[in-house]
Amino acid sequence: PVVRYAGEALRGAATGGVLLLTALAVVVPAALLSAVTPLVVKLQLGDVRRTGRVVGRLSSIGTLGGITATLGTGFILVAALPSSTIIIGLAALLGVTGIALDVYLRRQTAGGPRGRGPGALAAAGLVAAGLAAVAPTPCDVETAYHCASVVADPQRPSGRVLLLNSAQHSYVDLDDPTHLEFAYVQWIGAVTDVVAPPGQPLDVVHLGGGGFTVPRYLTATRPGTRNVVFEIDGELVALGRRELGVREGDDLRIAVGDARMLVAAHASASADVVVGDAFGHLVVPWHLTTREMMADLRRILRPEGTYVQNVIDYPPARFLRAELATVAAEFPHVALVAPPAAIAGDVGANFLILASQRPLPLDTLRARLEQLPQPVTVLTGADLTAFMGAARVLTDDFAPVDQLLVRP
């Protein structure tokens, strides 16, 4: 409960304060749990001649438990449950176990000295777990991937902002699906406006759903468009249905799962546009960045199809350059849309990578982008090659995304 109650008071504070809170909440339990093994060894070791046997047995049990817990947490619990649920559940389990052991040991030592300390500590831990369960939280829903919430825009009654981990992720106007609030989403809208004649329906695959802003826009501007959204977070989809007016039908189909696997199962030459918007400013799923992934995206696109990918990076933009090189390794025609200051390396920003097997409609796109309130640069040809420099192509065998990505 320390993090949750104090976190409300420190919301918006520096990262150091958040790390300190987390350390206070985790270090003490971790230290106490680490002390269990030597204490058990001391209790079990009545004869020094049995040292090797006792220590070896307990060490093997501890190793087996550590491996099981690591695999179970990493592959099952983290994927299935929110992190706070795992921590609170573990705290409750430890509290119940402590009380049960206290009762058991009291019975085993009937007639001996009886202290109330261990049982009281276990009960206190159980109470703390209960307090954490009812403590305030900034999330409308805590999923296995995000602390997600939807807030109203005070300047626009029908506007809704989707917050993921307290950062603005999507903006949806419930009454006007053609309203695109964020600049990079306006760029995506501009691209979809020019890749085909006005009003012509498209087959569009979206990697990442978020607030489903772009599918709504395409349904409004190109009636009959068939949107297929691959979203890994089922709870986020459910939140969209409750708060953002997401409705499935002939114009929208949602598949919950990993985009890499869903793309691999998707039909070849079936999409006019693929919109990749699954990268955040803190976390990037590396397996969606590689050349093998780009080859699969090229496979599902029709020959005249367009791949649109949002990337967030900061100077010196090493990840962006590597991703550009990776996309260019599979697509002969590539362009980059970004603010001039970001291209110059002065600031971090959203960058939009465009790619196709056929020449991109760059003149039409530039004219459309000039209608937007914020100026942008479209980088192509030799200028784009110079911007990429000697960046190395990312592959399934080499994708050091965390080392390349610069975080604010």
C-alpha cells in the first residue's frame, strides 16, 4: 500500500521519487525473504557432520523454486495478470503462510515459550495486502501491459483522451470521427487520404488498436473500408468498447493477440494499407521492428500497398535510423515524415515511416500535409539515405532496440 497511497500524493513527481517509493515497498520484503534460507539451514543443522547434506538439499530446493517461480512469473503470471494483482496476491499468500506456520510451530512447541511477534507480523502483512487492494489507483483498468484510463477533454465535450501509464496515447472525438487531435495521427490520416482516390474503400490492417482513432477516421472518410486491428491487450479493447464507442462490424474486426503471429497468419496480398502504431516512447516490441517482420508485412500488402509506421525517438535517433534501414531493406520506396526540428536532430518527436513496392504519391502527400497546422518535412531519396547513414539493419538475430532507443 505504500506505493499506492503515497503515489497519489507524488503523481507527476520526478522519476527518482517513484523509484524510491518502489524500493521502499520492495526492498524490505525481499530482504526478509532472502533471510529465510540461512535461518532454515541453522534450524535444520543439528550436527556439523551433516552440513553438506542439509545445505545441499535446501540449496537444491531453493534452486528448483527459483527456476519455477521465474518461469511461472515470466511466462504465465505477467502475461495473464496485472503486476499489482501479482504483488498483492503474493503478499496475501505470504501472510496466510506465516500465520499457518505460526500456528503449526506453536503446537509443535507446546509448553515452551510463546512469543506473539511472528504471528502478529504475518497478520500485519495480510492487512497491508488488503489495504493495497483497496488503495486509490489512477487506472480505470490495470491490464497485463498498461495502467489505462479514459478522461474527458475539458475543452471539447465529446473529446476523450486515452491515457496509458499516465501518458496521452490516443484522442477520440465521440461525435466527430474525422477529428484527429495528435499531429502524427493527422499525418497518418493525410497518407490514407492520398494513397487511393477519394472515397474508395480500402483493406487496412492496424498493428495496435489504442483508441481506434484511425479505423474510425477511415470508416468515416472511406465508407466500406474494412479495418482489421491486431491488438495484444484484450482489456484495452474492452475499455475501448465501454468508453470510446468501439463497435465491431463489417467495417471493423479486432483480433486480440501478438501482431507478429497474427500477421504471419494473415492472407498474402490482402491489404491496401498497413498502419503500424504499436511503438511507445518507453517500450518498443523489438520483434515488430526486424527485417523478417518487414518481409511479412510486404507479403500481406498488395503490390501497390503502403506501409505506415509511427516511431518515437530522440536525438541522436539511432533507433529511428536503424528502423529506416530495416524498412528500406524490404521496400524499394521509403519516405520519412517529421517536424523539421526533429529531422535536424534538435528535438525528439514522432516520426512517420512510409514504404511501398511502388513509387509513393509524394507530391500529393506534400500538398496534403501543407494543409495541416504544424509544418513537416518529407524526406526521401539521397537526403533520406544520408539521414540513415551507416545504420545497421535489425533482424531477429540482432535487434538491440533498448540500447538504440533514447528515452526522454
